[in-house]
Amino acid sequence: MSKAGRSASVQYSHKGFRISFARTQVMGIVNVTPDSFSDGGKYHDPAQALAHARRLAQQGADIIDIGGESSRPGAAPTSVEEELARVIPVVRALAKSISHIPISIDTYKPEVAAAALAEGAVMINDISGLRNPAMASLAAKTKAPVVVMHMKGTPQNMQRNPTYKDVVAEVKEFFLERIKTLGRMGVKKIILDPGIGFGKTANHNLMLLNRLEEIAALGYPLLVGLSRKSFIGKALGADTEDRETGGVAANAIAIAKGARIIRVHDAGLGRQTAIMADCIRLGKKPVDRRGQTGP
């Protein structure tokens, strides 16, 4: 079996949840922020964020990803205290009300990740790729699955003329270093995210998707966050609210090339995309074990 094929047999278990990558997982986005690029301010209030998370679950999300700091280009950093105040009430309430769907905490701050895990979150989604040793230590200690994302620079400067000799080769090199370093620290449940839109031009993003199977060949589950991204807008000449169809096409191709988690704003549309792409990829309808728990 190829390394790319191995990721399909991977299952990550934590806190009674078992996340299988035999079929594509749909991760629904909950931004508890006033300034995210797509829906900033819509769910800043904890009650609104909780209601939105429940809608995503009803639409078919396999994972709910909760974040309290915008990572759009040029976004100002949020303090630990403010981020905790935004996300912890939502994580706590959601873990109690929707116990069959795992919660992911979208943060690069170990203090926020630790608090969220203590309140019921199951996995960590870190845009900085766990480059903070404290975050890596937390992941090793808790054995939580982690999303390791590639980003050139920081949200404050990442889109200031990003350059690569070979964007795919450099992203792969970053992942190989992270896998080796994190493995030595005891972090085993790794999911890779090439960081579409993070320190990359539109053409860099298109090339990463064009050659995504090269990253999938590393043998780890692969997540892509394409929903409403600017590279879709540039390709289609579409405003943020008119990028859903382009996102469906991009996600379907990403799944065909090895992605096993798609991170989306519209979980219903994402679920239909994942099911159809999986049916074609597998030559049959995949077994649906959404929310399955077990050791």
C-alpha cells in the first residue's frame, strides 16, 4: 500500500471519539470573532456562535472547529484573555449539548488549547504548525489529534509578496521537519494542512491543489481549508458571498487528490461535496459512521 493510501486506514481516537479517514470528514467553521474575513461579527456573541454550531451539526458536520482570533491577512493579534473569553463559553456549552460530535479548537496559543481541551474539545487546529514547544508538549501530554498547518510568516505579514522556488517542495519540506520534530516529542496523531491562503499567492494555492497528491503521499491525513478563499474569487471574479460553487469544485478535486478533511462554512454543501467525491473516488458509497464513538 502506498503512503497516500495509508491515510485512508488511519483512525485517531481521543476522549471516546474515533475519527476515521476512510471517508472524507466535514469540518464546520465557527468564528467567534468580530473580524474574520468571511463571517466576522456574525457569531461574535456566544449564544449566536452556539446556535450556529448546532446548525452546522444538523447540516452534517463531522467536526466543529471553534476559533476566537481572526487569521485573515493583516489581522491584529488577540490577547489570551480575550480569546479565552470568546471561545471557552462556546466550547463548554457545545460539549454539553452536542456530545456526539468532536470539537476542534482553532488556536496557536497553548493556554487557549489547554483550557478548551479541559472543557471538552477533542483536537487542536494550530495555524502556526505547533512551532511553539509548549503547544507541542500539550499535544504530547494530552494525546489530542493536531492539525499542523503551513504558513509563511504570520497573519500580519504573510501576504506581503510571498515567494517560493517551488511551493509544493517547500511545504513538503516543512511537514517533514514538523513530523520528525513532533514525533520526537511524542506527538503522533498528526493531520497536515498545506495552508491555502496563508503566505501564498493565488497561483501558489492553485499549484498546491494541482499537486496535492504529493503532500498526501507523506501518509498523514490531509485537511484543506478552501471555503470562500480569495484564490477562488480571483479565479472566478467573485465576491466572498459568491464563491460557494467554486469552493465545491475545489474541494471535490482536493478530495480526489487525497484530502480527507474539508473545512467549510456551509456544512450541508460540504457534506454533499464530500459524499459525491467519495462515491466517485471509491466507486461506491462510503459507510457513514458520523459521530461514531468508541475506544
